[in-house]
Amino acid sequence: MNPIKLFFQTLHSNSKSGKKMEVDTLYDIKINKLNGEALDLRQFKGKSLLFVNVASKCGFTSQYTKLQELQDAYKEELVVIGVPCNQFGNQEPGKADDIASFCKVNYGVTFPITEKIDVKGSDQHPLYQWLTQKINNGEKDTSVKWNFQKYLIDAEGHFVDYYLSATSPTSSKLIKHLK
């Protein structure tokens, strides 16, 4: 299917369950790293978090470079977390080892990359249930429209804002929240 057509279809196909999650905070959500080990989000308390659903075969894949620059520039205040997803145009078809190798070899990625998950739909991972549903994040309902959509969380674990794929990771719209 044409990626542009698929993009516009996803604008209208994201669903919200509206169900309150059974976690107290974002830090209580369970997710694994690419290697299968648990990624304990509590270790990042006191730093802002930028969650980005990533894909290796997307027109926005070159944003890995800016994501790494952002991580390097704000390493004391911010942790970028890449979240592979194959729900948009099958643009992340690889297995965990393929994804890890691709990120390291092509972009020198050092920030955490999670297991591949669903960011929308009936199998939406709890992380994205929290990020996209006001009933869980306390701020706003959103929908993930394409790869490289970004969600910024402040150092206390509160939802700040989200940024569509075309927004550069080093955009002033995002960076102003880190200063």
C-alpha cells in the first residue's frame, strides 16, 4: 500500500479504549529492551524522557541522527527512548538483533531502544496507552499518526506534549522544555 495513503488512513483509525490503567505512574509500566531484559523506567526519575516510535525503513529514519545529537547535548536532563514499531507501512520488519545493529552501525545510537511493540490498536502496549490517553496521562488524548512521533515527559513523570513526525528532535518547540 502507498505509504502516504496508509498515513492518512491511520489518522482516522486510531482507537481509544478510555480505560484507566492499573499503574500509579509512567514509571510503573513494564517494557523490555531489545535484548529482552527489563527496562526499568524508574531509573530515569529526575530526567525528562522523550519516547519516539522508530522504524528503520521510514522517510523519517534519518531523525536517528538528531535524536542522538539531542541525547548527547542534554544527557544530564534527558533520556531519549526509541520504541520500534512495525504498524506504519511495515517499515520496521527486522528482528531485535537487526534493529540493534542498524541503529548502532548507521546512526551510532547509544540511547535505549525497547522491544518492538504496537503503539496503537487493540494490542497497544501499556506505555502507549499511558502516552496517548488523557485518562492515564492526565493531560490529553492523542493518536500516533506515523513513525517518529515524539512524546515528551518531564523530570517528574508528567506528560508535557507530543510532536508529529515532521518535527525535528532538535526543534525549538521541543528543546524549550529542556532548558
